[in-house]
Amino acid sequence: MKFLRFEHHGKTGFGVLESDGVVRVYEGDMFAGARPTAQTLDLASVKLLIPCVPGKMVALWNNSRIQIESLNRETPKEVLWFLKPPSSFITHGDSIVYPVAHTERVVLEGELGIVIGRKCKNVTPVEARDCIFGYTVINDITSQDIVKRDHTFPQYDRGKGFDTFGVFGPYIATDLDPMTLRMRSYVNGKLQQNFPVTDYVFNPWQTVAEIAKTSTLYPGDVICMGTTLNAAPIVPGDSIEIRIDEIGSLVNPVIAEQRVAPRVEGDMRVDLAAAA
């Protein structure tokens, strides 16, 4: 099943994508006993929203075997992670805003996303399987120059936390084996990344269990599993696609941030004098 959230005639809802672009509307709680209704909508008639509303998005670093070998890095002994803020979240069709005044190198990072389905703390990898609701597509947009700007402190949260840099969706796929999946990243239709989930050092269940040792995971929280080599640069005007065939395609245009000068209403002294 592929769950999604949507807006239709000013109201938000959720449902399951059926064949031929039809959305079966559901009711209740997506993560606790969601129930199908008799209502269906054409996918083309709704605005897609982020497929869940995470309390937090946890993202991994240095989790690709190929990347570790190619860059001569040390294989991590535990999951290495950072957080992306809710203000960064967008989904399929939304614009990635390139903050041209603040950064000079922004890249895409195609990744698998884990969506948590139940409260999770201090679990084993076997128990973690039951805490996973499903999987989604991630584009962990990164300002590489900001991450590396201060040699005393790598700024992962800042460099990856700009508004619109937490791209995920548009669906959450359930009832699939994540170890069979493959991520592909494209810039303007040109393939940039192509790697399988089996390239990850830590599999999804190990990842959930490791993170839950530190931070309680709640339904709707999202974990980004990390990327591989060829995190391609992007610029305004580009069209970006991250694709996992069994889940869907996440497509976004890139635009330049527009800085609007503050409006000046006049000399305060004159205004005060007029008011007197």
C-alpha cells in the first residue's frame, strides 16, 4: 500500500493510492487503525502534502560502504546522525529554494526514508521491525560549503537545515522488503546516483534500534538512511528527481531565493509629529 496526505477543496486528508491514479480516502489515524471509506478522488485533483508530519527527521552520515571505501573513510561503529528541522520539510512538486546569498555549493542526496509507526525506545533490531510503518523517498539537500565552513565544528544541522532542504514523499509504502530497493537520483533527467539499500552499513532495523537508544521515536518520525557517491551539485533552474521504483518518484524544481527589501514607511520623526 502507498499512503499519502493531500489537500482537496481546502481540506486536508489522507488515503491510499490505488491503480490508475485513484486515491482511496481513509479516516482515523494513519498509524493506528486507519479505515478506508467509500470516497475516491483522482490524484490529479488533489495537492500532495508531506506524507506524514514528523516530530523530527533524523538523518545519517557515512552509512554507504561504497562511499567509505572510495573516500578512504573509517567504517563507523555506531550510527552517526543529525537532525533536520520541520521548517525544512517539503514534498513532491514543491520548489527547492537555493539560498544564493548564503551558500555557494548545494547538492542533492538521494536516500531511503524510514517512517516510524509506533513509539519506540530501547528496542532490539528484531523489535525495531515492528516499529516501522513504511518507507519513503528522501532528498537530503545539503549546503556543502556551510557544513565545512568552520574547521572546528562541522555544521550538519545548519548546512542541511535550510527551508525546503528536507524533501520527502510523496508516498509511504508499506508491506515491502526494504533490502530489495534501489535509489536513483537525476538532475535534468541525467542519472547521477544509483545504489541499493544493501550498500548501507546499518540496515533499517539496526538504524532504528541505534537511534532509539538515545531518542524516543514516535509515529510519523522519519529517518533518512544516508546517501552514496556522486551527490551532484544543483542550481536554480534544475529539475531534480529521486526515484525508488517500488515507492515512487520525488520530483522538485530548484529556484533562487528572492530577497525582498524591507518596506520603509517614512521618517519616524515625521510620523510622530503628524500623530501629535
